[in-house]
Amino acid sequence: MADEPIKITVDGKVIEAKQGEMVIAAAERGGTYIPRFCWHPRMRPVGMCRMCLVEIKGPRGFALMPACFVPVADGQEVVTDSPKVKKAQDGVLEFLLINHPLDCPVCDRGGECPLQDQTFAFGPGESRFVEEKRHWAKPIPINPLIALDRERCIQCSRCTRFADEVAGDAMIDFIGRADSTEVNIFAGRPFTSNFSGNVVQICPVGALTATPYRFKARPWDLEVVESTCTACAVGCRMALQSSANRLIRHLGVDSDPVNHGWLCDKGRFSYEQTDNASRLRNPLVRKNGQLVEASWNEAMVAAAEGLHRAGNSVAVLGGARLANEDAYAWAKLAKGVLRTDNVDCQMGDGLPGELVLGLPRATIDEACAASAVVLLAPDLKEDLPVFYLRLREAAVDGKLKLIEMTPHGTGLGKHAELRLRYRPGEAAAVARALAAERVPEEGAGGVTAADIGAAAEVLGAAESVVVVVGRASLSESGESIADAAGVLAAAMPDARFLSALRRGNVHGALDMGMAPGILPGRVSLDDGRDWFTAAWGQVPAARGLDAGGILAAAADGKVQALVLVGADPVSDFPDRALAVKALETADFTVVVDLFGEGPSISDADVVLPAAGYGERPGTTTNMEGRVTRLGQKVTAPGTSRPDWMIAADLAHRLGADLGFQTIDDIAGEIERLAPAHAGLTPQLLARAGYRDGIVVPLGDTKPTEGERATEAIEVTANKAHTGNVVLENDPDADAPLEPGGPSGRERDGGAVGRSPGGAPDMTRPPLIRHRPPAPARQAPPVDAYSLRLVAVRTLYDAGALVSHSPSLAALAEGPCLRANPADLGRMGVKTGDRVRVSSSRKSLVLDVAADPRVLRGSAVLAFNAPGAGAADLIDATLPVTDLRVETVK
Amino acid sequence: MITDARAIVSARIGKSRSWTLRSYLDNGGYDGLRKALSMEPAEIAEEVLTANLLGRGGAGFEAGKKWGMLRQADPKYLVINGDESEPCTFKDHMLMEEDPHQIIEGVLICAYAIGATQAFIYVRGEFALGLERMSAALNEAYSFGAVGRNIFGSGFSIDLVIHPGAGAYICGEETALIESLEGKRGYPRDKPPWFPAVMGLYKAPTIVNNVETMSNLPWIVLNGGQAFADLGIGRSAGTRLFSLSGHVNRPANYEVEMAKTTFHDLIYDPKLGGGIRNDRQLKAFVPGGVSAPWFGPDQVEMALDQDPVGKAGSMLGSGSVVVMDDTTCMVRAAWRITRFFHRESCGQCTPCREGGGWLDKIMRRIEEGQGREADLELLLDVCDNIAPGLGWPPQKTTICVLGPSIPSSIVSGIKMFRDEFLVHIKDGRCPFGG
Amino acid sequence: MARLTAENLQRARQLIALYPQSRSALLPILHLAQEQDGWLTPDAVAHVAEVLDLEPAEVYGTASFYDMFFTHPVGHHLVSVCTNLACMINGGEELLEHAQHRLGVAPGGTTADSQFTLEEVECIAFCGAAPCLTVNWRFFGNVSNDDFDRLVEDLAAGRLADDVPPHGTLNRVRRQVGLMAGAAVSPGDDDDAKPPQATAK
Ligand SMILES: Cc1cc2nc3c(=O)[nH]c(=O)nc-3n(C[C@H](O)[C@H](O)[C@H](O)COP(=O)(O)O)c2cc1C
Ligand code: SF4
Ligand code: FES
């Protein structure tokens, strides 16, 4: 049985092994490293390279067997150090080297190359191979990011297996046979995968190299720190590598609950934005119409005056780009000092904070282990790529049943049990039909009764259900999704939810109260009023506006001062026209950002340069509510400062004191005050056992045991640090989180905590509980002459991260309207035509393409493509956006 | 001696249009299937066990035993190996062209005996005529009611598919054949756990048997397993087809009684090989496909008997005997065989993929007069890194046996004809003018 | 050139119907594509990938494993001379030599008039008639140099058209029934070729 302990003997030493694992893995945990090339801890074994040959005792005595392909069995005897094994392994190594160019001095992998290491460790001396080596043209690009050197390739098939088995993008494969086997693409079809960079990391030689990294540095002068990727909300663990104070490489780190070592290409190459030429080095202040460099003092005075003038008619947008500590500082400044609740870390492209924080949360592992998952969400392959990999694996292995409930097909569609394609805007109707006693004959929202019935059956039979909830289309109002989610929650009390909000630390910012009606630690403004008044002195009187409300108010002059903290409403808010008008109208705007250009800066009065990713410590929170530590590896350009310092300084200029000198002070205050974060001390997070982070509220997270699955490139785990806390080889590294430990940590708070403001003890406010929202407005029927817009995100868009990372920016495609051939035929339009597309907001001239996968009556357009996008067409005040399409002569 | 045992699998060969249903029925065709369908599946398996029918594909494993190891789970598949690619083996080729119905009948009997869900006959791609004859025969068999739904009204139904290969020796290896049948590159699977009987086609339990093996079944069912076991001696029961080629007067396929007939009979008997051409001297011969280590004149009296041949360090393998007379350059012969394995390696295992190419290059240098004294020891050591110990049956550092088969000709050559190798090296040229 | 024709696309679907899993039909369908164009054109590879819901790289990678599939154009007559052991010691290499001179191309080469492509092959299991060769996979044994010259003339003159169909044509006999035992699938009847004569002489 699964938990029966298995004992095997390796070189006479008895070691414990896990059911189903391979000898190579058990031996390694037991301290015996068996050399390997094709074996990868996160892929199915193939036993091809034969490097891991050891002697294993079978019915007919000891025989050479691949340790990567033989499962452990109780009482198994393994010998890894006999002369026979040594000869076999040396032989394999010699075979691998005879045709290998041995150009290590000019190879990117030199110094961190398993083949090179093996050669030093086991290999023979001079070569007995006097023949001509194999030759290939080299290097050849297999996509814009990756170059392939077939002479260095050792045919381990790691890359081809990753492409097929893990990513599902089998665009590279073996070609040819015997010793003329090569890895390659099919001519003219590049390896267009959102995950292509992983093959570079897992290649055990220098055959696959990253074009942006080629010849940039040598491994031995790289410094490394472990961190978490904030390119999206999955929060993959990764290693930041720097050389001469420049970030030059990201490597995936194997975090068992999250990314299994994988990264998407956006996260992997996002370091390019860090030393982008347009990074701000000093503050800017508007002087007679021009933004000019100024001293921090001058800029701060200007900012403080502007905000002071605006009184409490101030709004703060942003927070999702910040670390948790920064977000807390800004929340405290906004709500405790400026006393405004017009604060929002989402740009109208998300979901109500109460919904995200209030619904029962699921972890990624729970979603993958569920018997059914409802995807009421955007295309995860584009929005939350590595979460897509995790779910895909679970669905392909067959245990997990996916129900795709989206107006347009997503990357997981082909693995879905059912695809409920609803008319854009009518998600709630489908949800109600799903929840209904009996499914209405006519179906709902354009989905047939049969499909809804089948889905209801799957969900009814499921032991555990997880709903992934997010915005499948940004032209479909968030309220209808919130409504749908609420209906599902009511219908399936045991279902758990996983938020598919996308922006880096949006969940952390929500936790820290960067949203209307919410205070730090997942409490509502009303429930937390007394507690935080005691702590901060004051909190806003009433619930404020969300991003949409703020921009609308600003647009008609009701909000005087706008603070954009790492926010770019012009490219992120679904209704670009409104965003632009708001920024123009607001009479005072402070922008805290990394870059000196960008659509939202043009109307700024004061611009403050902030330290960005890799330039400051702190913690971040992913879609699960998992808090992990960010690593700092380089110094911020010029005089840029961490966002929390800017908030503290600004507060000071406004005559208040946020009360912290260091980031650890903030971490301490969060632990003390934020109910959901009680017990989450920097010391705890710094423990080796919690290197994969801790899901708040505390209680459920199990410490990670043992070492990380080793990989071609080893990252010295846990060198990351928040502030000053650095804990290595900590004695109780993985001590479990005993329930109700320091300062109380039941799931809904409510325990007695230390008094926030030194006042007598008082009760922690309860955590937000989801309450079903009012039913969403009905989407009007779509008329015969229009197509209903589906606005989807793509991994590579015109957003700040991509546009400031040259290698990625090159991958962003211009806008193209996709619609069903039947509809286009009706309009006499065909693929390649240019059409005029008009909404109530604007009309654009776009390329058009026929796509049978697009639902009839709708049209798909990228939300924020370079040049133009759906954001130009959407009217955020309406539940849906309909388009008129006509040919342009 | 050559016995008076009557031919079993080649009985109809030579009859006019022997490949047609008409001719087949005129010669007792499908009687075996009719009888089989009247028996219990288990009885048939029992008869085959009694018959001691050894697989004719190369490994020589008892067919009955193999069927007994089939994991009992549905679906079950039957896959017939007609990929015959072992150099100098051409018996299955003949059977498929000349007596396709006999194969189909055997397959149906086997399918019934093991309760297969569907059966596939994988025919070597280059056998265009064989494919056409097999396909025509299958069409006839369907219309005759011998295949498909409710066969001969017995209630037993099964479909049969003729599947063409596309030119890759390795696809003869049963697990590579399965991968190929799944539409993939022909990569052999590592065993364990991929024993076809446990995890075969589409991961389902699968029996893989050779075309000649199947061809014996109609006779066994009609005449009983014992009658088959009475032929031959012990484990080497029945008659078997041997592909005789090379320097003999009458190269051809000969079906002879196993264990009682010797290599000498096969090569010299006037009714069989008819002796060596131009009465030259026998220098060496391949006893069972070029994967097998060579034998010399002093082993020629050995019987065509699986186990003794195995003890003598080689095998009957695919049943092909290639005779080489004293005009043959053994270096060139060994090099040609090495080149074959080098080209045909599937390429997964490092030792086979890289070792094959390396050995090919060294052998070529020697044959072309560029050899070095040290090359012989190098050859042997490289071989040892593919097949540790250089014995037969080989130990392996690879997944399948192709790799460890590469050394067979090289090691035989160096063991038996070291001087010939040295002359090549010393004179810097091939003494046979090659 | 050249995606699968409508007729071949239909045949491809019939082939797929014969197997429990569609990818199993890949090799048969590739033979079909080669029968259509004489080689696997990039368009055909991409089309086959579409039909089987695979990536073109997978189809191409698989095809490239097998010697019979050509990813570049070849002549109308593919002449494959065996030089493996039995043929080698019976003059197979000399026959290949002669073929090179007669056709004026090295193994792998195609004559200027694209009538003939010459290749050296491994054992084609016709060793009883060594030295032997195939033309478009139809067998010819005990081939002397004169036999070879005559053969080339006959082929060029189209005298062997019945026995030696155009290169790429592997199996002229079509399956006439779909699966019956399980769900009945009828390939829909198409011309059933005559049972061909032996080409081995
Ligand atoms: C490299 C290699 C090539 C093989 N080629 C063939 C072949 O061409 N035909 C065949 O029937 N068996 C071949 N075999 C043996 C098969 O793996 C398998 O043992 C056989 O088909 C089982 O059928 P049987 O038990 O009836 O002999 C080959 C084995 C190896 C290792
Ligand atoms: S031994 Fe050779 S042919 Fe066999 S699996 Fe390994 S590489 Fe392929
Ligand atoms: S060696 Fe030429 S056909 Fe067998």
C-alpha cells in the first residue's frame, strides 16, 4: 500500500524509499547520486541515455539496469560502485563524447554542464576516437528566443518530451534515425510555445541556448538569489541571477506546490525590463508644462501639496505591482492618513475584492487533485501559464474532469470533458441553469440543455469541485462573472474557488486592503473599523469607489487628485476612452512607476521612480494566497526607492507617521494587525521548510520536506531574504505550523490578539465571508447585424512588462479580429481583409481572420495588442460590447 | 540426416496460384479454423503447449507459454510480426507471398484461443507483393466469412488489419513494432515493465507472434499438438523453415525436421543446399541471422537444435544460414554486417547509437587498409561496452538486443580470423582485393 | 503541391476507422501521400498532421525514421540494390557499381530526366536470388549486369508497367470491408485491383 515503508539496499546501505519512485530518486535521497542525462524528476522516465546503469539484483542475479527506469521494490539490492558499473558508465560517457564538439570554452553551458561535470567526475582521459566527428549546421534558431546546436546534442529527448508531455506543444521532435538523429522543428513552423525557455534550462548540455542570454555571462561569475516571479499571479519560484549588478537570467526553481521547476517565457525573460533604458533614475516634476528632473525633496513637497489641496477627494490606483509590505504601506497612507477609500489595485479587469477574498479558497494542488474543475476563467495558457501546465497534467493523466465554461475556446479546451460555450455576457444564466433543479429545455446563454445537463451530472458525481474564476472576456462585465460565481458557490457549498486574477501581486494587494471597502488582512471596512482605528488612528468613513468608479468620477471632475502606484489605466483599464478622459481631467496626478514613458504618465504632475522586481526585498502573494519571499539581487537605478519608503516619506510630508523604519517593521505590523496574516512572521517564512511559502491564513500549509528535486542547474535554496532576516540551516527548519499558534490564526480570525494600539485587548475582526451579489444586469439580445465582442488577453501584449522587455516585445502580435467563417461570409468578408470595426466608443480598421472555433455571433479580439485592441472599443458602463463590421475599400 | 517428415508450413508452396482462396480451399484450407471454433479456447492453447511450438521470429520462446502469460484484461490484442528484416532471412517473405491464407487462418485460431479483441498483421513495408497478396487474401477471407462478424456461424467475431511497415529493421523487435503500429518512431520499450503480454499495444495486454509461428497453427489444430511434438527432439519440436543463402549451389528456403537435421545436411545434401559452389571450402557460416555469432567448419555437424546451438555460443535465431566459402573476406563481411546495424539502430541508447557508428568507422578503416595494431583491442573493448562480457546470449548496456548484436560479427571475426585482420593492417590493403 | 486529394482524404479517414487510436493510421496514410506525389511534400505532411490532430513536427519526425518515406522528390523508378551479406558475397556490390555507371548517378542520386533514382539498401529478404534488387518495391533476383541493362530499357519503355506501378504505389489491393466485429464501418467500395501477378522471376 501507498504508505507502507519500502527498504532497499544501495551499496550495502539500507535506505527508505517511496512506493512507485525509481531507484535513481530513492538512491539520491539516500545520499547516493547516480549519474544521469535523460532522467528528469518532473517527466516520465525513458531509460534512453543509459548513463544511470547500475547493477540490480533480479531473479537471475545481478544485471545492469537503468536506475531511472526500475521502480523500487522492498528488499531490492542495488550496486552502484562495482567495477562493472563503473565500466558501463565510463563507456556510455565515452560514447557521448566521441561526437561531442568539446567546445566548452565558448559554450554558454560551460561551467554548469552536467556532461562536463560527469566527464571530470567519471570520464576517461584522452580520446580513443580518431575518426571524423559528426557535423551539423549550427547554431540554428528554433524560435526567436532559442538557438539549437545539434552537434552538442546528446539525444536525451528531454526537450522533445517536455514539448510533448508537459507543454503539449510538440513542435520539436527527433528527426532521422541512428546516429543521424537530430532534434528539430518542421521547416517553417517554429517552436511557438509559451514555455519554450524551459527546454534551455533542462538541456543537460549546451545544445539549446537562450538567444537573449547567449554569451552574456559565464556561470562562475553569476550571483544567485531565490525569489518568486511576479509576471503573473501563479508566483513561480525562480532563481534570479545577476552579473555585475545586472539581472541576466531567470531559472525555474522546483517548488512542489506551485511550478515544479517550470517557468513561462514571459516570466523567464521578464528580467529584461529591469535595466531597460527608459527606467526612471530620478523624480520628475511638471514645470511650466514640462516634466523635468527634480530632487526627491522638491518632488515630495510638490506631491504633498497637491494631495493636500485635494483634501479627501483623492484616489489611489494600483498596488498589484508592489510587494505586500509596499501595498500595506500605501493602504495605510491612503486609508489611514489621506482617509480615502477610493483605492483599487485592479483596473476594472478583475473581480470584486469581497468575492476573491470571501469565497472558500483552493490551492493549485487542490485544483489538480479535484475530481472536477470548472473553468469560469480566461485562457490560462495566456493569463496564468504555469497554472495551465499544472491543470493540463492533471487533466491529461485522466483523473481530473474539466468543464470549460467560456465564451471562446481556451488552451485547455481540448482536454476538457465538456465545453460550455455561452454567449458573451450570459455566464450567470448558464450558472443558474446548472444550479437549477431541472435544466430548462431551451438551455441557457446559448448552451444546449444537453451540455448543461451533462455538466450538472459531472459536478453532481464529483467528490470535490474547484471553480477557477476570472474574466474570460474583458468586454463582459465583471459583475456577471461575480454573479455566476456566487450562484455556483450557493449551489455547491463544498466547492472551493481559485481566483484567476492575473496581475503579479494583485492578491497580495487585495489582502493588504488596496481595494474599496477592505482593510488589511481580509477584513471589511465595517468589521475592521474599530480595530484599525485603534491601530491607525482613523479609517475612511464609508466604502469608496472601485477603479471604474474612480475613473468615471475623475472624468467628470469629482476626484481631484489621482495617485497611480505602478498602475497604467490607459493600457489596462477595459475602457480606454474613459481612462484617458479621467487622466486629462484630474487636476493633480502623482505617478509612482519604473518607466519614464508610458501612456499614463503624460498627464502626470509628479513622477516618482520606484525600485522594481529584483531590486527590493519583501513578500508577494500568489493566486492561492501563498506568501513567499522576494529576492533582491541588484540595486535600483539612480535614486529610485522602494514603494513603501515613498509612502512613508509622503505620509511624513503630510504630517503623519506610518510608524516604520524598515521593511521588517512593516512585516511585523502586518503580522500583528492583519487578521489573515496573524502568525506569519519573517522568521517563519525564512525557514527552509517554508521556502515554498505559506498560504494565509496559517494552519493548513505543510512544511516542504527534504531537498528540492535537483535539476541540471542547482539553485542554492533559501538564499532569498526579506529585509534582514536570513535563516539558513535553521534547526526547526520545517517545524509544522501548530494550529492557533502565536497571536491566533483560525481560518476566520476572531481570536484575541495583542492590542494594536496599546489599548486594552480587543477582538480581531472576522475575515470577509462571501455574500452572493445582486443578480447582474441582463445582456441585451445581440442584433443580427452585430458581433458581440470577446476581449481576450494574450501572453505577449502591449503592457508595461512586455513592452519593456525587448525579446518579448518582439513576440507581441498586432490586433486581428477573429470571427466565425459563417458570420464573415454573411458580411462578404474573408481572411486577410481589412474591416472597419465600430462600437459605441470608437471605430478601428483591423485585419480580420476566419476562425471556425469562434462562436457564431461573436468576434474575438486581443485586449491590449500593440497598436490597438479591444480596450479601444469597450464601453465599461455596458454589460457587453457589440460591434459593427464593414469592409473598407 | 534429412528425415521423411512432410512439410507443414510450406506444404502448399509451388501449387498453382497457391495464394488464392480457391487453391487454399482445394488443399484443406480453413479446416483447422473450423475445427478450432468447435473447441474450447483453452483446449487449443493446451494443444499448442503440448506441441512445444517455439516462436519462429528469433527469440525462440514457447508460443504456448507466452499465451499463458497474457494479462487477463480487455481489450486484448494480437499482433503478428511479418516485418522480417533480419539480413538473409526470407522465409516469412515467401509465406506471405505464397500462402497468405495459411497465415490468416493461423492468426484467427490464435485470436480465438487467446480471446483477442482485434488482430493486426504488421507486414514489412518493402514487401509490396506480400502486402498485395495478404490484402487480397484478407478480402477473400472476409467475403468467405472466415473473418469478421460471427465467423462460420460460430458466434466468434474478430477483425483483422494488414498494417504496412515503412522500412526500419528495428520495427521487427516486438516492442518497437508496437510503437510503430501506434504510429510512432520505432523505439523499443524498456522491459520491464513493457512486456507486451502485460503492457503492449495501447498499453493493453498483447501477444506478438511471428508469421511462421502462426502458419503452424492450422496443422497443429488438425493433427494435434502431440503429432507436432513427435517431430524433432525435445524442445526443438516440429519442422522449421531455414533460409539458406550465400555460397551454396541451391540457395532457398528449406523446411526440415528440427534437431534431427544438421547444418551439414542443410548445406550439402543434394535435396537441400547441394553443397558449396565450385566445390570450394567452407570458411564460416552464419547459423541464425547476422545477429548471431558465426560458426566454423568444426560446428557444421551440429544439429539444427535450439538449445545445443545456444550452448555453443550462438543461436538458430531467425532461421537463416549464410554460407561463406574461402573466397570471402571476413573483415569485409563483418564490416558489412556492422554497417547494417549502425544504420538500423533506432538511436535511443547511447551505446548502440554512438558505438555502432564508431565500430563501423573502425572496421571500414581496417578493410580499406588504414587499420592500426591497436584497433583490434579497441574494437573488442568498444564491443564490450555494448555487450559486457561479449558472450551469447549477450548482457546489454542497451534497451534491446540490436545493440549487443553489433559485436557478434566483429568478435566472431577477430576470434576466428585474427590473422586475416592483421594482414589487412600490416599490408595496408585487403588481401581479397576488396 | 499538394495536400491530400479529396479521394485520398476519404481513404485516410477509412484507414483511421480501422484502428482503436487514430495515430496508428499514420504510416498507412503517409504511404498514401507518397503514392499521390511520389514523396512527402511539406503540404502533405502538414495536411496529414491536421487530419490526425498532430503537430507537423511529429509527423515529419516519425516519417523520417522510416527509410521508405522520401522527403524530397525521387525518380519515377526507384531502383534499390541490396548489398547486404548474401548479396555482397554474390556480387551485390559489383551490381551496384554497374548500376551507377549504367544510370550515371551515385546511390541516392536521380537521373537528369528523373526517370531513375538509385539507392543502396539493406537486405530485402530475397537472398535466395542474390544478387537482387527492387524497382518501386517489386523484386528482381539473380540480376546480372545484362539483366540490369535490359531491365532499365524495359522500364524506360514502360514495358513493365503492369508489374511495376509508379513509385510510391505500395499496395494496389484495397480493403473492401470496414470493421465488422465491433462497430461496422464500411470504407465504401472503390475499385478492387486485380490480384497482381508475381513479379519475382
Ligand atoms: C533487433 C530485433 C529484430 C527482430 N526482428 C524480427 C523480425 O523481423 N521478425 C520477427 O518475427 N521477430 C523479430 N524479432 C523478434 C521479436 O522481438 C519477437 O520476439 C518475435 O516476433 C516473437 O514472435 P515469436 O515468439 O513467434 O517468434 C526481432 C528481435 C530483435 C531484438
Ligand atoms: S539497442 Fe539500439 S536499437 Fe535497441 S533500443 Fe537501443 S538504440 Fe535502439
Ligand atoms: S542479403 Fe541481399 S536480399 Fe538478403
